[in-house]
Amino acid sequence: MTEHTLPLWLDIFISAIVVLGALTALIGSSGLLRLKSYFERVHAPSIIATLATWCIMHATLIYFSVQEHKLAIHAILIAIFIAITVPVTTIFLMRAALFRARRSGEVVPPSLSDNTESRTRAAALLSGEEPD
């Protein structure tokens, strides 16, 4: 495989996207230090990780597609995998932490499934009746 040099403007563009992704990840990571409770801290890196990954993915996609003269699909697959797994993992971690906090008697938001009034109101709305 022969090495192709990229035009300067494309090098600058790709570098800017990589730096944007790195700064986005840094901002998300700073949320781990600044926020107080676990429930607040878990949102910053999980939400930001996806955005940072997509920035890096776009830079990788452009770079390798231009270098190899074909679409670099591996970058897209990695980004899709992270976009699916990060939110799902965050939900599981949050549910486990909430369960543990409730078991230890900490003050946490009430369970939606235990709220009889909300369930009755939702059932009335779904059946087409006017809630009380």
C-alpha cells in the first residue's frame, strides 16, 4: 500500500474534529469530579462519551477513507457499538445503584411502580376516561 499525503486543509479539518472530540470527552470527565452524588456523576461521562466518540469516528472515517481510497466502515461499526452499549450500561448501573440506595435506606426518588395514584391516572388516560 502506498502512503498518500493529505492536503493541508484536510489535515487541519481532521485534526480539529479530533481535538473537538477530545475536548468533549474532557468536559464529560470533569463532571466526575465536580458533581456530588453518583446519580449526578453518571450522566456527564455517559452522555458526553457518545458525542466524543462520534467526533473521533468522523475524523477516523475521513482520514482512512481518503488514505485508502475506500470507505472505512470499521470506524462506523465501533461508533454504533458504543452508541448502543453506553446508554444501556448506564441504565443498568443507575438501576443497580438506585436499588442499592433504597435497600440501605437512603433518600432517593420514589419508585414509579409503587405510586398507585399515578398508575390509576395513567390507566384512566389510556382507557379514554377523564382523570379525577
